[in-house]
Amino acid sequence: MNVILYCRVSTDEQADGCSLDVQEERLRTYCNNHEYNIIGEEQPYKEDFSAKHYDLRRPKLKQIYEYCKKHRKEVDKILFLRWDRFTRNLEFALTYKRKFYDELGIEINSIESPIDFDGTEWSMMLGVYCGVAHTEDSKISQRTRECTRKKQLNGNCTNKAPRGYINKRTESGEAYVQVDEPQARTIRKVFQEVAKGVEAPNNIRRRLCPWIPKDAFYRMLRNIFYIGLIRVPAYKDDPEQKVKGVHDPIIDIETFDKVQDILSGKRKHEPKVSKTIDPDLYLRKYIVCPICGHSITGATSTGKGGKYKYYNCCHDGKHLRRPANYVNDKFANWVGGLRPNQEVLDLYTEVLQDLRGEHKQDVQREVEARRKEIEKVKERLTTADEKFLEGNLKDEDYSRITENCKKQIQELQGHIDLLLSDTKGLKEKIDYSVNIIANLRNFMLDAPVKVKCKILSSMFPQKIEFDGEKYRTHDYNKVLDLIFQETNKLRGYGEKESEKSEAVSHSVPRPRIELGTKL
């Protein structure tokens, strides 16, 4: 009788007395005693996978099945030591019983607990053998999950330590994780760079740690293990929890939270990377076409005399196409048509000066309060020194108190420096802002492009329409009405119309501003 031998063991069972060599020895002894002829491409077929895995993770069993289909008349039996060596899943056992025994006529059986498949009780016996093994598996699995969960709730890492840490064991065999400083430095740098929000995270990965796969990199950025927490999965009726781990964090919570906001798309307070603004085409971010409402873009054309820059409608160039210098000059004249009301401007300056004085007084009060707190901390430090010299304070207590006191003094002094820095240069800032209000046209012509953009963003929250000759806007900063005179005339209606408009219901939409150009 020709037979094929099958041995299987999972890694955690190697020391269970069921090693592949032991199984092979007992199977060969059985075949010798029964004068069976062992055949097959391998003698025997040895599998190193768990019994819970199916076809795709049992390549040797699949190889046996393919061999049997080609040599079905040459194979009589497939033998293994016990049914739990073949499988611990009844569905799997029934499937392969059908494949081998019913379809190919090849018997599969155990040498320790054989089943008579020609009898009427084979299904019950197969269920008993596989069911007992499956029940034991379930018990072991449950005990393992409960033990693992208990360790996790105590703050212990039960898996392989993430990058930046390394798994260690104490002399007694207890597992713990330790910071792997060389890797931890790289991970800290990665988190700090991502938290800035200046560069795309994947670019940072390529620059600082290209050996980490992209998916693993993003999982790393989401891992709360780095801030000293352990994620405990939900189990039965207990929800998922986050507990404080016994390991040392390598990322501070503030940096971690910034990274989470960036990964989630919450980047309102983060700097944005944008292309360099062309000084000759700075208006293309602010003006739109009055015909189609699309943005006005800019481009450079090359002619016989050199290169020329133009503004044009990005949707249809026929709607608008004007030389950049012409558009910029028109805009400077349009904005320059705003003349400050000198009385209001003087009052504005006085108010700012008063606010500056009040702010300075508030800051001084805050500084004095912080200095008093520093004196109290210094007194505690002096008391600790005296007790330590008298022998009334232990070394570890003295070190802890002095360290805390010095840390408090450093933080309080940092607050003082920050408060004092806020009061510096306020007068210069006030003078600068008043100068801008009084000389808008000159700033639109000569100021650096970044200054122009900041002025425009503060004056016009919405886009400005330009039809090639005139500018108009749907909305503007309402402070303009207080600081600038003749704004009603610049809108396109005179004083009488303005007086009439006061009687009009506020529910009526306000007319758009249309500032006249003075040439």
C-alpha cells in the first residue's frame, strides 16, 4: 500500500513533544510495522504552520493535493500522527475529507486515532477529535487575550516595540521596552519637522528616514505609544482604552497634537508653503473677471522688444488682457483715491497711544506678580538648603526640591521676558500703521510685494472686479468708512444719496463700492 506522510507543527508547539522529527519517526515506524510503501515528492511532507490556517497558509498540504490529483491511482492513504496535527477545525477536516476521500478515493487518517470512514459514526468521531482540539485552542486563546489585556491595562507593552524603542528582558525574565536613542533622535526630528506644517510629511520621510515604508511612516505618526500611552483594544463589553504606559515617552504631547491636526487636515494655524509672488503680477490673487467671475491670472510674453507681463482672464483671454504695469498703476490710483480724514486719524493715533499705555501698565502688573512668585520660590529653595545642611533633609528629597524650584524660576522668568518683549516697539508699529494709512498709493507702487499683499488682505476680504478700466469690490473693511473721507463719492453716489440711504431699511442689499480713478 502506497502512503504519503504529513507532519505539521506550529512554532509555539516545537517544545511540546510533537516536533517534526518525532512525528516523522513515529510515522515511519508505523509504516514499517504495516509494510506500507512511502511515496511522494518529499518524504515526508513537513508543514510549519498553525492548524487554524487554511489552504493559502498550508502550502505542503496543497502540494500533496496536487500530487494526488496527478497520481490518484498510485496513492492509497495520507497518514499523520493525530487529528490535531492535521487540523483543529472541523470545517477544514470535512473539506479535505471530501477532496481526498470522496473525489480522489484516497483515505486521510491518523495513526493514533484512526477513523473508519466506511462506517456510520465517522462524522461523530471526526467532530470529537477536531472539536476537542478546537476547544483547547479557544481556551488557550482566551487565557492569552485576558493575560495580555491585563498587562496592557498595567501599562506594559505586549507587542514588538515600535521604532525608537527596543524590547528588553530583566534578569528574572520580565519583558520591558527601552528607548533606543539613535532611532529616537531621528523620530523626534521627524515629529518636529511635521509639526511645523511647512513640508509635506512624505517629503520629510524621504529626507530623514527613506527606509521606512510610507504606510508604516503614517502609522508611526499616529502611534500614541510615543507620548507614553498604551492603546488597549476593546474586549467583550469593555470599550477601547488609553492608559499611561510604564515606558518613557520620546515625543511631547504638544508636538504630537500638532502632527495629528496636520494629518487630519486642520492646518489653520500652520504656515502654508506657496509659490514666490511675482512683484509685477501681485494682483492676480485678488482680482477677478467681471464677465465670468473667474480669477485673473498673469503671464509673461516675449516680443521683439523683450519680455512683457500681462494680466488675463484664466477662463477666456478675450474677456480681459491688459499689460501688468497698466493694471498695477490703475490699482494704485484707485486705492490712492482714499484720503484719510485727518481728525479721525489723529483720534485713531491717540486711542492707540492710550491703549499702549494701558497695555504697558497691565504688563507691568503681570511682571511684578511673576517677580513676587520668583521670590517665594527662592525662599523655599533657601529653606531647603538650610534643612539639608542641618541634616534634616535626605539627598533625594533635596535634589527633587531644588530641581522643581529651579524649573519654576526658569518658567516664571520666561513669562517675564515674554511679557516685556510684547511692549517693545509698539510706538514704532503705531507710527508705521499711520504712515501706511496716509500714503496708500505710494505703498502700492513702491512697497515690497509681501507688504502690498498684507495691506490688500486687510482692506479687501473678498475679490476685486476689474473690467480693464475700473475697479469695484463687493465687500471691504468697514473701518475704511471711519478713517477715510469721501468714501461715498468714491463709491459712485454723492452726499444727498448718502443721506437718503440712511433712511433705507438695512434689509436692502448695500450697493457695491466703485472707487473712481483720479488720473
